[in-house]
Amino acid sequence: MADGPIQRQSLASAVADKLRDKIILGELQEGEQLRQDVIAAELQVSRIPVREAFRELLAEGLINITPNRGAVVSALQPSEVEELFHMRAVLEREVLRASIPRLTEEELAAAAAIHERFRQEVMVTGGVSAWGRLNSQFHAALYAGATMPQFKSVLRTINNNGDRYTRLQLFLTEGRERAVSEHQRLLDLSRARDVEAACELLVAHVRHAGESLRTLLESRRKT
């Protein structure tokens, strides 16, 4: 009895991963309708995991549910991109500043391990679903030394809301190599306890990501 819900949830997550990748890669366009019966037939599953996958994607902001059309791919808002990445830059700088002097070797090793998984995913494997999650995990690992639970709670909310934008920025702006390089530099500066240089790089890293995606989205709306 205990295996049933786990299997159903795993199937729903697999469906969500497929749809998430298609949205990020542009195979499903903004405003495109997602029909449960069509998706279920394509993926050879029942409608139940598709319906559960829709709920997951709705929570991530990747789709909207409307009374007349059902599930449709969400439009991306340049103004929201700018706000989310600006908030990240401001808050993360303060958390990193407090964290670096207190980071242990074990915590730095954990950050390095996450960085390697991130590098493998974005440069080798190519599956976009894990990009945002691993990016957030790497940043969180560098903040492990900071005793700032309220800041971290707010950042988790921001990262959850902005996860799709992180994946889109890495994919659409070809920002993967730069992200990997800057993550490695952040790790090196944290190891060296160079607080000011690390904070300066972090702000530039986050702001560039937001600005590059906002510029791309705005240019697409003009064409």
C-alpha cells in the first residue's frame, strides 16, 4: 500500500520534468494551451499524473489555469525578472558577507561538490530541470556560515519564485559558461576569505544574470 502514492508522485514528477524542459527550451510557447488528454497520450500515462504535474508547474509559475482555456504556458514578465534579481543581489551580498569568515572546511567542500554537480548538469548533461535547484543549492552552501535565518528564509522564497528565470537565463542567454566560471571564482574567494572581492563578484554575477534575461525578454516583445 505504501508504494502506490510514491510511484504516482514519481510519475507526476517525471511528467512535470518533461513539460518543464519543453517550456524552458521554448518547445511550448507563452500562451500555448496544454491539454491533459493530448499530453497523457504523448507520454503514455493516464490523466492523473498529468493533472498532478500541472499543479506542480502552477506552483512554480510556469503555467496558469484559466476558466476558459485550462492550463496555458505563462508569459514572462521583464519587470518581475528585474525585481527578483535585484532583491537577490541586495540580500545575498549581506548573507555572504556574514558567512565567509565563519565557513568551515566541510562547508566549503560541500559547496565545491554542489558546484561540480552544477557544472556537469549545465555543461555536460544538458537537462534544464535541475539547473535552478543546483544554482540555489550552491549559493545556499556558501551562506552556511551566516546565522541569519530570516534573510535565508526570504531568499528561499525569492529563489523558489525565480527558479524558472534562473533556468531561462542560463539557457536563453547562453550564460552557462559564465555562471560556472563565476561560481568557481566565488568558491575560490570564499576559501581565501576575501570578503569584499567575493561580495563584489556576487552582486555583479546576480545583476548580470537578471539584466541579460530582462534585455532578451524585452527584445523578444519588440519583434
